[in-house]
Amino acid sequence: MKTRKFRSVATSPGIAIGKAFRLQSRSIPYIRYWIKNQSVEEEVIRFKNSLRKSREQLEAIQGKMCKFQGHDQIKILESHRMFLQDDMLVQSVINNIREYKINAEWALDKTLANLKLSFLNVDEIYFRERQHDIDYVGRRIMDNLMGETNISLSELPDGDLILIVQDLSPAEVANLAKEKVKGFLMEGGGETSHTAIISKALDIPALFGIKGVFDEVLDGEVVIVDGMKGIAIASPSAKERDHYVSTQENYLAIEQILMQDTHLPGSTKDGFKIHIEGNMELVEEISSLINHGAEGIGLYRTEYLFLNRLDEPSEEEQFKNYVEVLERLAPRPVTIRTIDLGGDKMPLGQRYDLQANPALGFRAIRLCLKEIPIFKAQLRALLRASRYGNLKILLPMISSMEEIIRAKEIINEVKADLDKQKIAYEKNIPIGIMIEIPSAVMMANEMAKEVDFFSIGTNDLVQYSLAIDRINEHVSHLYNPFHPAVLRMIHRTVRAAKKAGIPVSLCGELAGDPLAISLMVGMELDSLSMNPISIPRVKKILRSISKSQLEKLVPKILTLSTGDEVLKYLKRRTSGILPGEVKKLHIVGS
């Protein structure tokens, strides 16, 4: 069989090698029929019994997970269980049965179709993926109505298996027999899906969103899943297989070494301290952040709280969410970014026409300064929650001094309202801005006088500086955070922060790149915020280098003219500093 490679976003790390086993998703048609008046309540009872059975099934899986997982992952299954009690679902089905005199399966299908219709024109990956949660719960209820059993994951053949599936629910992943299933490839889903979160929590290498993989891979084929690089190889060559067997052994050994000391502070051999923090989007990720040694949260993307619903979250809902995050991380700092929603995203997208180029349009701080009631509701929730932990507020997509001044005015208005109502909050909450637009870099000296800290967002800074959309296949190869222009802008921003005496952080993919660590130390950043799985590696590298060894690194880098020159120099320069053990991290994790 010819070797084929499949690529996706690296989501659930690790390496798995096994034989492909295709698990066909069932789609059993139900029968539609009208019912007589005297049968209506019987049909309602039948629907309620299926809800009860579905809750019992999810509770059993939750109980199984309790034995080896934290409550964050369990909360995902709990959200599915709670959906079974949601009036939007339950009462709608019952009303359909009673009003239209139709059977429960038909009534359920009508309700699910109406719920999903709300997502139909949503151009936002995360929010679209929440449709899967409706599908998963609906499928379970339908199976129980029809007397069918869910996909059996407990009766798999023996051996090391790589599951090839069109779709798997979080509950089904949680119920996998890990002694058999070493990894899986899924046609649906994405990096923010609940299925991805569960697979990551269970340390199951997996790739998502690989269209057509179910038909292209045959049962029994040897498949390699590289969850770090986002690559799957079907029928690999002997050389590729040997390479990945060795890489897998190294990965497991290195992961054990990394996790031993990951709770130590981020510091160089000669005592230069850099706070190593984590990025998060969902409360479900907190356990992973803590387990991987995060010294705080450097970026909490609150827009996902807004997108995970059909309406806007109330002030009280937001307050409870922020309190939970702050309490669980206390006394570690938590930097919460105000909403980075745009006209292309729900629910606010309902108010504005879709934009041709939302990245350059009406979004983030621009939208907040127009939709002031929404902005104030979030600020009120944040200020009220500030008493429960170490909060910092971060304003996104700042391009001008006017935006900073107006945002601070609104913050002060909210504080005044809380004072009038005698509602307590911390008085001196640090207010910072994202540096992710070239105009902010050029104005960094002036902006530093108006705020308490900087956070450099490298993902957007690269995009805006190089005019490159990294998801555009025609130009994505030009996306390079090591481009000299980008590095010079980072350096300029850091110098401006140091001159003003305010801390400066860096978040984005560059923060967790092993090759960039020495450079960030040389530039004297105060903190780095990254994906939690990168934290142990970054801390290990930090403890293996000395700041004094890197005094000439940054001046040299700033004289180079191309990204290739930068990368070659960094590889050559750091290879002489890092011990052999740490050099392997570059190979395994790059």
C-alpha cells in the first residue's frame, strides 16, 4: 500500500502507532407517524424515559472518569447531562408532541433541527463546533428512544488500534479502552471541540478535521499519529516507522523528565526570572494548566464565553465564571482579556453585516467602544470578581491613544457606579493592552505611560506586520514569527516597557517555541504565556541556560536581514549552550 500523509492542526499531543480500525457512525432512520389524542401523554412519558436513561448513561461515564481525571473534564460531560434538562430542548419536544400529535422521535428531530438552524450562518469555528454537542446529546436521546445501543467502544478487536472515525462524542472518547485504542483520526471537530479537550486530558494522540480520511484509510493498515506536528501517516515506510518508534520512546522518556520539575519557577541558571504562564479559552483547561506548572494565566480569551451560547452571557454568568477562574488560580495572577468579538462572530454578528475582512474590521476594542452596555457588563463582572484572586485586565487590538483613554474612562465610570451601589472590588487592578498592531509598536513609548503592562500578541503582530493570513494556503508559508521586522518590533516594545518601568509579556505561538526561548531571555521579557503542554519544555530549557551567555545574542539578531538567517543563527548559537538532553526537546517538540 502506498504511503499517504494527512495534515491537521496539532491538538492532542503525543505519538501513537497502530493498525487502523474504522468505526462506522450509525445513522439509523426513525419512523415518522401521527399519534391519537389518547396516546399523546404516553409518547411524552416515552420521551422522558429516554431522557432519564441518557442521564444515567452519562452519569456512569462521569463516575468512571472521576477515578482518574480532574473535575474540568467531567464538567464537559456534566454540560451534556444538564442539556438533557434544558427547557429549550425538553419543553420544545414535549410541545411538538402535544401540538402536532407526532411521535417522540419526530418531535425530537424537529427540535434539534431548529436549534441547529441558529448556527447555520455562523462563520466562527468555535461556535460552529458547539453544534456537535447538540448532535451528541440528540443522538444519545434518539438511540434510547429507538432502543438502540450507542457505538460500542468496548468490543473492539485486540491489539494497538488507531480508530478512524467520522465523529466521536466526548462521552465516547471518555469511554475508550485505552489499553487498545492508542490514538484516533476524526473527520469532524477541531482544536476547541469538547472531544479534543477530552482526548488531550486522557493523553490520547488525535487529529481532527481530516476530511475524507475514513474512506482513504483501510482497516488493518499501519497508521502513525503525530499529535505534536499534526501529521498522520498511513502505510509508512520502514524508515518512517523506525524513526517514529524511536521518537515515541524519546518523547515518553523526555515527558517524564520534564514533568518532574515543571512546578519549579521559570528561571535561568544564573537566576534571571521569567514567569511562565498559560493561555486558556475554557474553564475546562484549568486542570491542565495547573498540572503543567503554569505560574498564572497570561491570556484568558473571554470571547469563547460569549460564543458558546445562543445569547449573550449576563453580568452574573460572567461574574461566576471569572470568580471560578480567579479562585482556582489564586494567588497566581490571571490576565483576562476583554472580548475580542467581531462583526463576523456570534452573537454580536447578528447586529452587523458580515465583513469582507473581519481581521481588519469592526472587532475587539473597537466593537466594545461602540457596544458600551456589553463592555460595561463585562467590566462590572470583572471588577466584582477581582476580590477573589489576582486579576489583571487586558484590552485587545489597541491601535491608538484615543482607544486607551476612552476605555479607561469607561472603566472609571463602571467603578463609580459600583461605588454608588456599595459593591466591593479591588481598587488597583492593573490595566494592560495588547501590542499586536504596528501602530501600537510605533506608539509604545507614549502608550506605556497610560497603562500598567504590555502583552505582545505575536500571532496577530506577524499577520498585521507581514500582511499574511496564515490560514490562506497560498501565503501561509510566508508566515514567520522570526522575520527580522517582527523581532525588531518585539524588541522596540520591550524597550519602551522597560523605559516606563512596566512589565511586558509575550503570548502567542512564539512564546512556546524552543528556539525563541534564548532570544526572549536576551530581550529581558518579564513573562511568557503559552499552550500548557509547552510549559514543562520551556522551563527545562530556561533552567539549562544562563542569561549572561546571551548578552550578545539580541544585538546580533537585530542586524540580520532574513528569517532564514535568524533561524540558522539561533540554532547554531543555542546548540553550544544547551545540554544534550535538552537538544532532544527541539527534535521531539519542534
